[in-house]
Amino acid sequence: MIGLGRMGANMVRRLIKGGHTVVVFDVNTQAVRDLAAEGAVAATSVADLCSKLTGPRHVWLMLPVAFVDATIAEVARNLSKGDCIIDGGNSHYIDDIRRAKELEAQGLLYCDVGVSGGVWGLERGYCQMIGGDKAAVARLDGAFRTLAPGLGEISRNPDGARLGTAETGYLHCGPVGAGHFVKMVHNGIEYGLMAAYAEGLNILRHADIGKHAYEKDAETTPLRHPEHYQYDFDLAAITELWRRGSVVGSWLLDLTAQAMAKDQTLEQFSGRVSDSGEGRWTLAAANDEGVPAPVLAAALFGRFQSRGNADYCNKVMSAQRFAFGGHLEKHGEKHGEKPGGAKH
């Protein structure tokens, strides 16, 4: 395993617990030492890692996308024909297709594995979406099976048995690129689900708007029926309620409820939401396929907006309103506060 961050390190721990021998390397030497103390075999470099493996060798990368190509090139120089490189990060599936062709010319195998499970994977297991040559994937089945959640406590689909390894949490989705393609769409859906929960909770959060005084002027939309918005909802209790028998129940809701129980004002967060590429690539695929994905698009653009990337757009509209109607900007409310100064 090369890359011992939040997911890579815990994947190593799960593999070791499952009886596998894992050689580890990371530029963070402390991460290597920590895992060596837990039973991993420490390596001081990529070349050292490769030298400590016996053939056929399997080198799994859990790295940020920006470092994958350079690391693959270095790993490939230290491998032999028939060895295999696995990219478990969030690479673009198109890059997988290119990499596999380049490595095939050297006699090396390549698998792409979209991994979902986050920081909880050590305990819960990792859902794995796998692409690559059938022989290479079959050779790695023991590792995939160890990392996967297994049947767990989830009720079985009556038809699940005919779906092979899918019901245990890992699946060979198709040839090279297929794993990351499925993971790409998985993360696009994730963006949409997160946005739906967040928007709904935001509506509940502001359901007391009728209790707040508003200025009465041409720049303020009047609230016609303030008596309809007199609710002070306990979002921690509501998200916990929804976990019990609701059709919107999910692990994502479980995590949201935990966050709300700790502090439903979410004071420790600024609201800046990053994206690592999969949402953009999902929309690119939807565009190429000619299929609509308005929910996923809105969720992605919402992330852009959260980072201030709509500020200039908003300034343009403000300038336009001033130009055609003499409308002045209102600055009475601070960002992140309810009318009257109450914090969101």
C-alpha cells in the first residue's frame, strides 16, 4: 500500500486483521512507523516496497489524484511482467484507460477500484467498485473480500444471491475504467443527496421567520403570512426521528443526525464545500450521453457557490439592478445570520 492517509492506513489495518501481509510506504515516515508497529512491513521508498514483495506483486495506491501518474511511473520501473498496480483513489476513469494501455506495453496489469467507506471503513468495511482484467481481479479477490463489509446487518435482497459478490460489498463492474466510472456516478449522487438533506434542514431552520421584524421598503419582499412561520424546530430531534422508519433514512442521515446532536448551529463549520472532481466528471458523462442530470448539476454548482465563486456574478446582478432601477444594495443582515441578528 502506497498512501497511508485516512483511508489507506485503515485499509492496511483491515487487511492485516484479515491475515494479509502488507508492505507500506508513504512520504510521511511517521505513518509508516505507526503501521509497522501494528504489524505492517515498513518500506523506506517505492523501490524498497517493491523489493519486499514476492511475485506476482500487487501495489495498491491510495493517493490524491495529482500524485497518481508520477507514482505509477515510479512503481512500474520497479515491477516485472505480470505484476499489478491498483489505483484506489478517485481518479478519472479516462485516465485509467490510458494508464492500462501504457502499463500493458510493459507487461503490467492494472485495476481501478473506487472505494467508499470513509473514516468508518476500518469497522464497517469498504464498498469497492472494481474495473480491470478478469484474471487480475480474480487474483485480488482475497484482498477485496477482506476489505468489503460482507453481509453485515443489512437485510438480504431476495434476489441478491444471483448478483454475486455485490451483496457482500464489492463488485467487478467491467473492464479497465469501469470501477472509477461507477464510483464517479456514486459520488455525483452523493453530492445530490447531501444537498437535498442540507436544503431541507435549512428550510426547517428558518421556519421561525415570522417571528422576526423586517424592514418595509421596496427592496424587501414582504412576508404575507408571518403567522404561518412561527416554528422553532429542534433539528437534532427531527434528524433522529427521521432515522426511525422514515423513507429518507440512510447512513448519510445517520451521520447528519450525529452532527446535529453535537451542535445543530454547526458553529465549527464555515460552509465552504469542496469537490474533488467526481461531480464534474459525472456531469461531463451525462452531457456526452445526452442524459439529463439537473439535480446533480445543481448540487455541484451549489458547491461552487459555497466557495464564493458566485460573488462576481452576484455583483453583476446588483450593478444591473442599480443601473435600471436605482436599487441600492441592502447591508442590514450579516452573512450567516437570520433577520434580526440571530445566527443560523
